[in-house]
Amino acid sequence: MNHFIAVSDLSSGEVQDLLDLAIRLKKEYFEKGNPPLFKGKVLGMIFQKPSLRTRVSFDMAMRHMGGDALYLSPNEIGLGQRESIADVARVLSGYVHALMARVFQHEHILELAKWSSIPVVNALSDYNHPCQAMGDALTIQEKFGKAKGLNVTFVGDGNNVAVSMMHISAKLGWNFTIANPEGYDLNPKAVEIAKSIAKETGSRLNFLRDPHEAVKGAQVIYTDTWTSMGQEEETAKREKVFPPYQVNAKLVGEADKDVIVMHCLPAHRNHELTDDVADGPHSMIFPQAHNRLHAQKAILARLFDVA
């Protein structure tokens, strides 16, 4: 890989290779610690949006593997405002060995990758969230193995997390269903990409309105906040639309008996996800958060070509 921009850029084999490597690096970390394969490497971390998991997981991934990470705040760069994205990419390419960027506009990630002579990792954009999807897929495979035909249901807004979950499900041969209110559909281009992938892997895609229909037979129920960062002015409107899509005990009870419940966090508890589900026996929200660390080690290892 030259960059890690979208799950859809990779073949199914490349996605599974990353997951296999993440499993190995995680096992190795807990048994004896990871070897310093990133020694001498520095990851530049560009943030337009704040984050707990993204910042800490990437920073610790570099430390676990013997490297270092450099946090660059919004005020320090002013990406595309204080200085052009092309200039930022070319300057940082001479200072660090890879860039991770968490941005509002997906075009900013694409522009960074265009002008950078070092690897660029998409740590979230308004279009997708591929690092989250890798950690999620790692969590799902740890629970259910590599079996194809798994039923993954996303309940809520057709946002960037849903896009990457749809794409990685299609890549791995899982069936992906989303239930969302009218007007909050998935990106049409992302859907067309998923349909193309599904033709190759045999994955089934279902686009529904009724969450109760959507969770029938689901082994995975995934939800996310009703209002993403950058949409705060829509909060009042969305809180009137989304309550029927709350993941609560009743909805979970309609799924497979071994269903796991996932959320990328931060969660607005008792909005999209009730406390009893978030802290209940089906919840995987904290293991999936922790798996971001190991999935991102694998991504960086492939980009640095050291594992």
C-alpha cells in the first residue's frame, strides 16, 4: 500500500491480510511485547476534529512498535486555510515518515495523498472512516471467525462509519443491512461501490427503513451517534427523527441470540444506545475501541513495509 484512504481501495485479500497481521501483532503484544519495527519512524498526526480514540490509539501504536508520533493541532496548521494542503503535504514529507489526518472534508485527505511523498492514513473524513472499520472487523472476526455470510446490521444515520462498515462487510463476504430514516441515506456513490464489491464476494446488501426488520437474524448490530461532528445545527431536528432507531434491549432481543452490539464511540447514552445495552452482555463497544490500536499497527506496518 502507498496510502490507506478507503477500505474499498483494497482487495478482499489485502483486507484479510491486514486483519491477520493485526491479530498476530495483538497476540504478540500481550505475550511478549511488539518488536521495535517502527524504530526511527515518526508519524505526523493532523487533527481538524478532536478525538480520544484516534489520537491515543495511533500514538500508542507507534510507541508499542518503537516509533514516535507528533500531534499537530488545528491551530498549528489551519489545513487549507493558513497554508495550502499541497504545501503542508510537501513540507511534512520532509520531516516525518507518514501522515495520519482526521479531517472534515474527504477532499482534504485526497489532496494530502496527492502531494505527499510519504504514506497518508485517513483517520476519518466526512465520507468514510476506514481505520474504524478495520478495528471493527478485527473485533467481529475474533468473535465469529472468518466465516462468510455473517449478518451485519447498521441502525441509524447513513454516515461515514456506516459507509466503511458497508464496504468492509462486502469485502469480507458478510451481508450488510442498514435501517435508517428517509433523508439520512448512505452516500449514493459509496452504495454503488459496495454493490460492485458484493458482486465479486457474494455479499448481500439490504437498505431498509424498519430497524426491527433489519435486525432479524443479525449477528452484529452497529449504531452511531445521531448527530456527527460538524452537524451540530441539526441536533434538534435529528433528535425528533431518530428515536425509533434507538438500539435498546427490545431491539437486541429481536436479533440472533449471540448478537454483538457495536458503537464507534463517543456514545450519547440513552439516545442511540441505552445504558443496559452498552453495559450489557452483548456489548463489544470497549473491545472494539481497544482493537483500533492493533488494527492501526497493522496498517502502519504495511505502509512502512516492515512486517
